[in-house]
Amino acid sequence: MLAAAVLLIGGALGPRKTSEPEPTAAASGRRPDAAAALDAAIAKAQERLRRLPKDYVTWASLGGAYVEKARITADPSWYPKAEGALKQSLTVRPTPNAAALTGLGALANARHDFATARARAREALAQDRYSPDAYGVLADAETQLGHPTEATDAIQHMLDLRPALASLTRASYDLEQHGLDQDAERLMRRALMSAIDPADLAFCRYQLGELAWKYGNLAAATTEYRAGLEADPDYLPLHQGNAQLAAARGDLDTALAEYKLLTERTPTPTYLIEYAEYLTAAGRTAEATQQLALAEAAGQLFAANGGSDDLATVQLALARKQPAAALAAAQREWKRRQFSDVADAMAQALHANGRDAEALRYAERAAALGVHSARFLYHRGVVEAALGRPAAAKRDLTAALALNPHFSPVDAPAARAALGRL
């Protein structure tokens, strides 16, 4: 039923639709410097607002540009500037001003304040029910809040209004969350056909590589990541993809070099914690500890600029063997949103605290929609083993390794060791 719902775009699996992303300079064959282009757009907007301070449209555009600047630089100090510009747009033009409300919703999503993002998107849609961007903000918020039906509905509206890159990629992710990975791949390839800008091409290739990686298909993942880097050598997530491939092939030195480059240029808590995991796998525990300290500092910077990421806090606490802190963070995040990743984090934190009967309920909740995840399976298998359920533990640990025998440089070997003990 869901596959039919999100594929109601006429040509998703057939002829291409005429609605495409807005043309960029890349269409002329010249690759623009995306960061420089964004800086130029910001400077141009600032200059216009010095002359026309009542231009609420440009205030909204400037706010959106600041959100994008934060994203590509991994610098959350741009968030307060974005908030100021978007609120100034609303001060100049309180209503109707769907663009500023949508921008505030996108900012709230970036800060992981998904309830506020949903509220702002709904306000925007009350003013302009034909805004695909507002539906995109709403879809992202509903997904993270753990409201799959509402998320799919928002994506369908977005597809109906603009069946282009942004809606196609969201629809692909929605399908993946429901375990419909073949449909997700087909839709992502449709999105790839719609991509023009090098960064968009690289994004689609990365997502296709991740879908291949999920099933341990190293050759297909390699092809996609390589094509992504050919399209845009500066698209940093592709280095994360290359790192996991290198580790899967036993080349930890290359994997660590890729993560070093990635975290130097995009020092997010998630990437830093992942880097620490790879360093731990290589036996470089002192360096892993340093990366965890940097992850904590990055999380503090994110929080100081209005963000909240207790999901990363859980992983940081677990890596530091601090089970009580992990559980407190997981419980805070679960109160805010009931997304599958948060359910999995709750299972891990409860298990670390010896509360395995409760952990199993959350491990089952994590996979309730049908998402295929070797990590989820591994975590559930560990909990089942702790509960004295060897048959169930063997089933899930075996399934995790069958899905992707290389899913983690630390947890995959641990899964094999656990199976050996069972």
C-alpha cells in the first residue's frame, strides 16, 4: 500500500516528468564552487537589505541561506543568524509570509527541534497549501517524530506539487524506512535522473551507495561512491562511504585516513564518534578517546546555538562506558521523538544498564516499520542472548551478518564472537 502511495507521480518508474529541479550554473557544463556561490548570494542579499530593509522576501531568503551555510560548514553558529533574518522577515510582513515560516521550520529541523518544525510547517501550509517546500519540512519533521503515516502523506503532497529531486529523494527514504528497499532504489535512480547540480548528483550517488552497502554489496557501493566523487569531489559523505568499504576489505589505514579528512572538514558529533569506533577497531584507543572529546565539544557547540542531539549523546556515553548517562540521554530523546533510531538507542542504553526485558521491547519497536538494519538486528540479538533466549539470539545475529557481514568494524566481529559463544 505504501509503495503505491508514494509512487503516484505518473512517471516515477516510467517516462520522466517535465518538472525538474531549478537550473543551476552546472547545467552550462561549468562546475561552480558551491560555497563561493552561497557566500556571493549571502553578500548580495545583505547588500539589498541595506538598501531595502523592508524587503521581507529577501530577509526570508537570507535566513534560508544561513541555514544552508551552517549545513555545508558544520558550523551551528549560523543558526542564530538564520533565526534573526527569518524573524525579521516576519516582523516586516507578519502574514501572509509562508516562506519565512517554512524557513523557520527548516531551521528547527536542522536544530533537531522537530515538534517546532512541524508547527511552523503547518502554519506555512495554512497560508499557502500549495507550497512543496513547506510539505518537505513537514515530512522531515513527521519522519523524525515517529509519525510514518503523516510523513508519507506530506511526501505525497510534495510529489503531487513538484515531482522533482527534493520530493523524490524524500519518497525514496520513506520507502526505505518501511523496508521497501528495491522501490527506494528505483525512486532514487529517478531522482538521479532529475539531478543537475554536481552536489545533487553526488548526493544521489551516495544514497544509492548506502543502499548497496546495507546489503554488503561492496562492488555496487564502490561504483556509486566513485561516481559520486567524479560528480563532486567535495561531497564529503562519500568519504564516509569509502571508509566503510576500506574497512570491509581489511584496509583500516585507508578507512582511518578517509575519516580523518572527513572529520577535519565536517566535525559533527556523529562523524567524530564513528571515527572513534574505527580507531578502536584499529587498537588506537588513546586517539579514539581524543575523538570522543572532540565529539562532546561539537555537541556542546550545537547546543549553544539552539540545537539538541541526545541521540549522539547516547552513543558518546556508550562509547565511554557510561551506562547511566546513556540511558538518561536516551530517555530525554524518546520523550521528544519516537523514531526508529531513537528506539534502537533506548534498547542499547537499557541493555547497558542490565534492563534487558525493557530493552527488547524497544529493539522490536526499532524494526516495527520494517526497516532493514544489520545494527538493529545485532542489538536485538545481544539483548536476546542476555535474556537467555539462544534461539532468538542466533536468528538475529545470523541475520545481521547475512544482511551485511561488514556492518561495523567493532560490532560485526562482536556478532561473530557472540554466535560462537552461543
